[in-house]
Amino acid sequence: MKSGKNLTILVFGGTGDLFITKILPSLKKVHASGIFGESARFVAYGRRNFTDEGFQRFLAITRGDSVFLKRFSYVSGEIDTESGYRRLAEKLSDSENLLIYVALPPEKILQVAK
């Protein structure tokens, strides 16, 4: 992976407790250190019906507002249906470096991997 160049971090389970309480604060700390670079962005995939702005407001309510949260976008979909994955593919079409984090229960991980 090229250090930070067009880095996209995709998180499955982006509205869940694991993401909100553990992953998001960690991402915020690493982002603050500058390791991700100026062009890094974050994409969350989840079941809730949010727009990018709605998801950013949701994160601000739970974790405080910052410039960091403006780097997030959101794709709504189920992990076992194709339509959400099509929207996700469109959102990620210009990603050069993609890091995927699956913040889901173990029994759901194989569904995402298919």
C-alpha cells in the first residue's frame, strides 16, 4: 500500500457498537497523527438508512464533532443482498488503496467475504 495515497478505509458494520466504541476512537487517534495522509477517506457500510451527512451527524452525536468526521461517507445495505454492494462499488470506484475492516459478529464475516 502506498503510504496514505488515496487511502480508503471501508468498515462493514459502521453503525454498530464495536465500530462506535472501539474502532472510531482508534481511527481518530491515528488520523490525528497524520499517518493516513491528507487524502484518506472512510466509508462505512451498514443497515441503517443514512446519507453521508446523516451518518456524520450520527457520529457527531456519539463521538463529538470534528474535521475528522467530515471524511466519512456511508452506504446503506444488507450484507446478504446485491443492491447494497453495487452502491458500495460505485462509492469505491476511485479508491487506489483499500483497507477493509469487518466490525461484525463472526457468523456474519463469511457473508461479507463472498
